[in-house]
Amino acid sequence: MTIRHVFAITLLAVTVSASAQVPSKTFALVNGEAITEAEVTALAAADLAALEAKKAASPATYERDKLLILHRAMGSIIEDKLIGLAAARDRVTKEQVRIAEVESNVETPSPAEVEAFYQANKAQISAPHDQAIPLVRQYMIDQSRRRYEDALFNVLKRQFPVKVLLDPIRAEIATAGHPSRGPETAPVTIVEFSDFQCPFCGGLFPTLKAIEKNYPDKVRLVYRQFPLTNIHPLAQKAAEASLCANDQKRFWEFHDSMFGDQAHLTVEDLKKRAVDLKLNTTEFDACLDGGSKAGAVKKDIDEGSKLGVRSTPSIFINGRGLAGNQPYADIRDMIEDELQRQAQAAAGGR
């Protein structure tokens, strides 16, 4: 540990100690109970100190990196409080809640499933096959665990309301040139990374339809491709087909048709949809058979991966990420929060 690192930790400790003498800012509320700035910075002390030590080397990303650290620590506190509230309600321990709702459901992939995942993603895996296989297996287990954790916390947040007051983390996502609907000037933009064969994406489809209906002037929806080809073998061509339809300005009709019937996504089915939707089938078939849209699909996947997309559906509301088939209420609440923040900012600027 360097002298600079020791100094940063000492300075942070003094700052936290001093902050204890004055009312601490509220970063979040869980079932009405405050999570304070002091609690969050105390939990994040080591990470914040490490960030301070390298601040001079990366000043451009310092504020975002700090916000990421604070959100990560605050998220841990929120999750712990939610588990505690559920445990108290059910008269069990926190560990019993985790075992019942998460650990007992975690899927262990078969050797064949691990091998299939490796083969589908080996271009992005630098380790040799024999070294990579146990890492891939653990990654798949961790992903399964995270899905069940996300599902648990989504339920608990509806049972024990959570309100986050800390400034949100926002990702910068390209929208120009990608299929969109809704006014260009809408105050809220939802970017969805999705997979036409994914059942959870199909579950989100009517929810986003309802959002569009209820916020016609406030929300713009942008679609980005993220086919999970290792588990959805028909998703790649479905993604390409949607972009072939987009060339004829019929993306959304094709999009809605596929999500309306995810059981028929073979190449033959896709070409039949083009006929049913009265597209120019000569152009569509040539586009789909030629694979001319594969590069655009890969670009979306690469950009989504850089943003942290690991599963579908994943949506970003004005850059704020939400993973999974989120309920209408959670998406609505984030939209309303965005509109409220913008109204407050406008009022403060007057």
C-alpha cells in the first residue's frame, strides 16, 4: 500500500467522521427507513479511497466511477434491508430466505450445455479450452443465481417500497439510425436490447406496448438487437429479418408480428411473414439469404456487451438500466421519476 493510498484512506475516514457531526444526506428509502450517505460511504470506504488515489490519472471518469461505487454499496445495503424485512415478516433468518428463494433454484449446467456455451462464445474467451470450461461453468451458475436474485428483489421492492434519491447512473447509448417509434423530442427514451426468440422478451412486449399507449408524447422506444444464439438458435436470423424489413420501413410491423408469435421463427416462417405483411419479398428474401444484416446485429451485440448487457431483455430508460422482464409498475415508476427530475431541474433553472 502506498503512502498516497494510506493518506487517502485517512482523509476519507476524517471526512466520514466529520459528516457524522451533521445530518447525513438520505440516499435512499427502504420501506420508509433512510439509507444515509454516511452508511453508504462507510461501506464503500476502501473502494472510494482507491479511487481517490488514482483520481489524478483518470479525472475524466472520476465522477462516474465514484457514482458507480456509491450505487454498488447502496445496492448492497438495500438488498440486505429487503432480505431482513422479508425474514422478519416470515419469522425466518436472512440465510433461510436466500436459500429458499435463490440458492435452491440455481441451475447447474450440464457438461454439454457448458460446452455449447463455450463454442458459441469462444471468440471472446482468451483462455485455452481446458482452462476455460470450469470458468464458463461457474459463469453460467453465477448468471443463474443473479437471475433468481433479481427476481426476488423485484418482488420485495413491490412489497417493501424502495425510493432511490442518489443521482442515477446513466449509460450513453447510440440511438441514431436504429429502429424507433415515438416523438424524437420525447423527454424519455427507452432503449431495449432484445431477442425475438427469448420468452422473457416476449413477456415484456405487451408491457412496453402499454407504456407506449399510456405515454404517447413522453416516451420514445428504440430497439437494439441482442440475440442469445447459444440458447436461441433461431434468434440470429429473426434479428436479421427485422432489419431486412426495416429497409422497407416495416420494422415495427415485423417486430410486433414476431413477438406476437414466437413459435414460428424459422427462415421459412420469416419469409412467410414477409408475404403476409405484403413486403417486397424479392428484396426481403435476398437480404435474409445473403446475410447482409449480420454485421449490424453483431455491432449491436458488441455495443450492448460494453454497456453491461448480459441477458435479455435489458432496457435503458434515459440511460438507466433495468434487466429482465420488468413489471409495468417498475418501468412506469422510473419514467415518472425521470419526468419529475426534469421538472425539478427546469424549475431550478428559472
